[in-house]
Amino acid sequence: MVKILRFNLKKKGMVSSMPLNIDHYKDYFTRSFQKTDDLFDERLQHFTHFADAGFPTPQCERWRTTNLKSLIAHLPFDQKETVSPLTKEALPAPLLANAYRLVLIDGAFAPSLSDNLSAEGITLRDLSSELNPKDLMISPFYMDHYKPSDLSFIRLNRALCQTGFHLNVPAEVTVSKPIEIVCLTTKGDQQYHPQIKVTLGENSDLTILERHESLDPGALYFANYAISIEVSTKATLRHYQLQNQSNKAFHIENMKADLQEDSHYQQFILTTGSSLARQEIQALLCGKKADVHISGAYLINDTQLSDVTSFIEHQAEQTKSRQVYKGVIAGSARGVFQGKIYVDSIAQKTDGYQLNRALLLSETAQINSKPELEIYADDVKCSHGATSGYLNDDALFYLQSRGIPESEAKKMLITAFLEESLQEITHDETRAAFSKHIEQTLQQLSPLVNPAFPLRQGFGRQVAEMTK
């Protein structure tokens, strides 16, 4: 028996399609790579696929609510051939008091700014000098579930990738401290296409905090990341990310995680930066009792666009997945959530949960939600839902009646809404750091709510709740 449930929530108009020119990339590829390059054939294969498909347009189902015309309009950006020199003192202050650090500058791994992890038994491969054909392969998963136009950014990453690293934690190793991965952009008018690969051996344990920031808050650049995660049997990875790129940046990220038997992967993404941010997350629960928690929060304003697109595939029995996303949308910003739970016919006893909630702070704020279940097994427990709404005028009146100014009362309600999502984070210090970042970001939202925008009776106006 096959059950396919789809629900689409749309507010405001759909975007129109337009041709997206890739001539700059053709010129750049021809100029940058020669047939003498050891990986030229692999690069050319990916670039040919990219050139044939082009950039996704709103005619592509997975991209119909995210229009790339603003990205294309600001091309060309060139990849920088040299890394900007920086000292450790010039780096942003650590978010965690006691953590290792790995640093990427303009997409390139910077060993001189990074800690040595060999004492923990960790091996680290610098892809700028040790890239191999396997690094440029694309998982069969994408071939099975994605159309060619959906793979454009992955193909582009594989064709142009020259930087990044592969972090490997051996079996039976519990890393004593978290690893803070600092991805720092130093200037505008550039693009980069790095890979970050993390492999955990059996019964190993690791916590990662990945942060994306820019030295120039107004810099215009394009970051196209590919992140690969492998979690072996009985291993645990906690993976947190702060995406705080410059307010003009374009941040595209494709992340894929493979989970083996009785493994655990927890991810939380806090998004406050970028003009356009698209984070695609694919998780394959390959082994029995594998467990994945993929959650996040976003706080966006002005004309920012935050797009989270997830695909969770249950391929084995007794697997669990949980997705909880919350967003606060101010100004003329727009949030997009597309989440799919796919249950294979052999994945009996699957437990899948998905929820997206959005808080709108103005008449021009928008949210597009598309939760989806595709189930081919009979004995499962899966549910998904999407809600959107506005600040609760009763709660606001109550706080003001206690002498709290209106602007402060609004901030309290917004903070409470986002703080609830932070409870998905099990690492206390990271949760505290993200809470502080939310507080700082809220201070910059002005006006916090459009004064002419009427408050509504209560938040949680239900727009979609489907449960199997």
C-alpha cells in the first residue's frame, strides 16, 4: 500500500521563471582547468551536466518558491586564487570557551590558523592538496531522487571544488572537546566551492559547531558548500551551525548524512545572515535503529530569503527522525520550508515527525511551507505539520499591563518563540551561545514590528496539520 501526502501553503504571489545565464562559468572553467589536471575528466563531466541543466528556475518543483535571479544578476564573481593573510588575533572570538578550532578563509582550509587534532587520534586531510576522484563523486541517492536541474549546485561544487577538508574520527574515540569550524569570508566579489567531509568510526562521539561569517557585513559574494557526513554504527555526532554571512551574501549548502545501525546524528542550524540562503539537507537512515534530529531556527528581516529543504529517507526498521523548524520573519523577508519524509517498504516501525512554525512580523513578510510524507510501509508512525501566525495581542496586552514597554514586550514574545526551538540543542554551551546571538540580532531589528500592522488574536493559526 502506498500513501503519498502533500500539502502546500502559499502566501503572496509565485515567482516567475526567467533564463539564468551561465556563460561566466563556462569562461571560468575553460580558463581555470587544463587537460593536464589530474581530475580534469571528473570536473568536465560534472561541468557538462551543470551546463546542460543550467541553474534551477521556478519551473523546477524544488525551486519554485526560491528565485535565483538576484544571484545571477550580480555575477560574475571570480574564485580567489590566494587566501587573504590573517592572524589568529584577527579571527572572530570563539563561541565556545573550550574547543578546538578549524578555520577556512574564503573557502580554503587554513592549517596555520587551525588546531592540531592528532592528539585526539583524528586525521585531517586538506583537500586543497589532496583532492582525489572519490571526493568528486556524487552519491547514487541523488541520482535516484533528484532531477538534473536539482543537482546544479552540487555539480558546480564538484566541477570547481579546490578546497576544504576531510575530518576522520577513528572507531571507539570520544573527542574530549567540541570542534569549532570557522568559515570566514574576508572580502566581496568572489565565490568559492569548498567541501567539508566528516566521518565517524564505530562507537565514536563528536560535537561540532560550524559558523559562517564575514569580516565585512556588506560584502557581496557567493558561497557554495557541500557537506558530507558519515556516522558509523553506534556513533554519535552533534552538529550545530550558525549561518551569519554578510547581509548581501548568497549562501548555498548541500548537506548529506548517512547513518548506520544504532547511530545518532543531531543537527541544528541558526540562520540570521545572507541575502539568500538555501540549505538542502538529506539524511539516509541506512541501519536499524538509526536516529536523526534535524532542526533549526531563522530570524530574517528586510528582503532576506531563508530556504530550508530537507529529505529524510528511512531505509531500515525501527529508525527515527525528528525535524522542528521555527522562523521569525520581519520586513519584506521570506521563509521557505520544504520537508519530505520518505519511508521505504522495508522500513517498518519507522517513527517520523516534522513541524515548521513561522511568526510573521509585518504585512509583507511571507512564508511558503510544503511538508510531505511518502510512505511505502504499513507499520509506521509519521506526522507533519505547518503553522504560521502573528504576535499574540492578549499576551502583549498582559505584559504591557505589568509596566513593560511595548517594544520590550514584543521582543520578549519573539525571544520566547525562538528559545523554545533551542531546546532541541543538547549541548548546553552551544545553546547559550545561540541564545545570545538571537538576543543581539533582535536588537538590530528596527522597527521590530510594522506599527501599522494589526496584531492578531493569538499565534498558532493552524494552516496545516496532517497526521497518519
